[in-house]
Amino acid sequence: MRWMAMAVIVFATAGARGQAEQPVTRPTTRTDHAAATDHATSEDKISVTHHSVKVGGTKISYEAMAGTMAMKDEAGKPRADFFFVSYTKEPTTRPEDRPITFVFNGGPGAAAVWLHLGAAGPKRVALEHDGIPGPPPHGLIDNDQSWLDASDLVFIDPVGTGYSRPAEGQKASDFYGVQQDLESVGQFIRLYLTRYERWDSPKFLAGESYGTTRAAALSAHLLNDYGIDLNGIILISTVLNFETLNPADGNDLPYALYLPSYTAIAVFHHKLETAQEDLLLGEVQQYALHEYLDALAKGAALTKDARDDVVAHLARYTGLSPDLIDRANLRIDPDMFRKQLLNDQRLILGRYDGRITGLDAEPAAAEPHYDPSFTRYLPVYAGAFNDYVRRQLKYESDLDYKVLSKSVGPWDFGRGGFGYLNVTDDLRSAMLDNPNLKVLVCSGYEDLATPFLATKYTFDQLDLTDRLQGNVTQTFYHSGHMIYHDPASLGQLKENVAAFIASAVGKR
């Protein structure tokens, strides 16, 4: 890594590659306990270590950087500290020969630790063979499915998440909103490309959940504001149009878009009898977008025979009782499904992963009171990262590393059209302006946070030319929102990402 003249504190390491060693010196200009503040400082603080990992049987040596980059306005006034962790393959090559991928999660309020230690980084959380956490301590293992063989990686924690904090005097509203977030994350990416001389590298974004919203909007923002053209975007568990996720009076569309996910989950829990799940899922998707939506649109004009037919289809596709479906007026929202599918066993389903269940202490309540597919994983990631960043990456801070911050918000969704945030125009604009931009879309069948049919529907409505439509690749996995928690899906995801990056770079 080439170093420029800048205000940066570096913790150096010496000795054999392949292990993180104790820093040679501890800077006298920094006091660790003084770093425990909710406001940014005015200088970078970065630790550099060297390691190796085997990916696909091949040893990769790499440099890791962990720390905060001080973001300032053009007058030099501090705005925020952005915490990041980067991994750069060694020995370094020409920038144009080595892709770089900027990775973030969603929330809003989620740190990048989920993709970092779950899928893409050189280390990942140790889970049981079925992808479920075992008892603590959890620890980390070498990630033989890391993306590092295909691209250098920069994991970004937006302001308010991880160790990233606003500067003294900066208001939270300066960062907590769609446009504000684009501007601050976009500024970080521009500054990173400048400081570490990566402007000529093939450039990618990878986001999960709201991170896909950010990535789609960033594709246009980076191009229009900084002249940064991307080779590709990796969207994992996607939401670009929030209308597709929020069923409400006057918005029946999400009821149809969730339906195939209910089917996949009901099959997993043996509530439906089928030996050909893929054929059934295809049938349900067709029914959802045609007969079911038509029936919902008719409302009170729907005849009794037609209504009975819809009830029968929904019962067959979901495993729920016809009486429950009829009383719900044919409209099954995800909380109702999570609560009712295994209610006879006093179990509730996970929202992030409908395959995961938890005990229901309130079986008579109308809605599930927690998400077992989140609560079981949060301490795994929090504990693993807090240990990893200190003992292996040698970065020290007394700050709370906010894996999923409750203090980020209220979020300004002020760019929505008809009451819902929709960034499809941003992505379409970026693809029209940069016809070489490619998009990889990854969806889990058992995801009840961003259902796969909602993603398919969104891209079907993107209104691209035939040529540009070929730049979009959609992939599907028998897994949940965090696709990589399923061991088979982790390997499939890595294979798809590596092939996508190679295709998007092409021959130079």
C-alpha cells in the first residue's frame, strides 16, 4: 500500500506474514480512553497489520487496515469520523489490475460487520453445520469463501454505526437520511480512492438490505457528483422500492409479493406436501401476480365462489387454515404468518429467516414479540468483532461498536414519491449513463424482510432496454435475509460474486 502525506496515525507491524502482531509503537499523540466520546476527532487513526488466508485452496497474503478516517468540509472543519476495515491483497499490483469493492450493510443503523464477518471478509463467525449459532464463546474461523481472491475489500460503517461518529457540533440530521447518507458515504468513497490511489481500479459496491438502497442511489450519486463510474453493484436481500414491502390500506401489492416466500417457508417446516418445490414456487408466483392481485383489487365485488377459491389457494400455498385466511380478509401480512404457521407448537418464525424458530411466550398475542433469526445472531457478531478488532486488527477504542444502532434516526426518507422511498430511478439513470454497469441481485427464498418476489417485481419494472436488461443477473438461494448463514448458500454466493466481478471487469 502506498502512503501519501496526510494526517494519519499508523500502528505498524513487523515480522512474519500470516499473523497479526503487537504494534511496534503506540503513538504518544493518542490517548485510548480519550477516544471514548460520541464525537469525532480531527485526525485519522489507523492500524495496519498483515495476514494470510486460504481461499479455494490458494494462500492469499493481505494487508488489513482498521481505523477511522476524519471527514472534513472544504474549509477543513471536521464533520465525522468514518470507521472502516480494508483488506488489500499482497503483493500489490497496478490499480487497474485489481478490483476494489466497497461494502456496507443496511438498517439504517447497521454496521458492515454482517457482510464483513458473515460472507466476504477473510474471517467469518463460527456457526454450527446448519448455520445456527452454538453456545458462546463463538469465535472466528478463516473464511475459505472470502471474496478477497476476486477483489480488495473496504467495509464501511456509516455515521452512527460501528465506531463512526459525527464531529462536535454536527447534528445527527446531517447524516441520518437518504440524501445525507449518500453524501457522507459518497465523500468517504471519493476520499479513499484519492488517498490510496485507487481511482483507476475496477470499482464495485456491495450492499445488503437498506445497503442495497444505498448502493443503487450511490451509483448515480458517485457518477454525477464525482465522475466515479462503477463496474458493478452487488445487491444482497434487496429493497429499492419500499412500496413493495409495506402492506397497508390502499397498498395490496405486498400481500402478493410475500406469498411465494410463505410457500418456501411452509415447505421447509413440512406444512405443505410437495416433492417439487421449485415447480410449486413457480406456480405460486404466477398466481400471486395474476389471480390473487386481481381478487384483492375487486374487493367487495369479488363473488363468494371466487373468494372461496382464493381462500383455498392461499391455504394450499401457505399451510394456514382457511378460516384464518377468510377472517384476515384474504390478506396475510408477514407478522401474521410468522405468528400463526407453527402456533400449535408455540413457536414463532424468524423475520430475517423464516426457517429459524423460537419459543412463543405469548401464544395468544396478535404479533410475534421478537425475531429469533436476529436475537440469536446479534451477540455472535458483536462478540466476535469486538475481540477481532482489538486482538487481530490491533485497533483500540473504548467506544461502543454499534452493530445495529438504536440511536440512528429518525431517518429522513424524504425522497419518496407516493409516500414510499423508491430509488429505482437512480439505478436506471446510472445504467443508462454508464451502459457498462452490471448488477448482481441475490435473494433468499425464506427471507421475510425483503421477499424475493418483491425484488423480481422491482427489476421487472425497471424499464431498461433489452441490452441493459442483460446487465442484470438475478440469483436465488434457499436461505434467509443473511443468505450466507446457510453453508451451501455461502459457497454459492461466493461463486456467483467471483464470476460476476470477473465478468464486470472483462478484458482490459
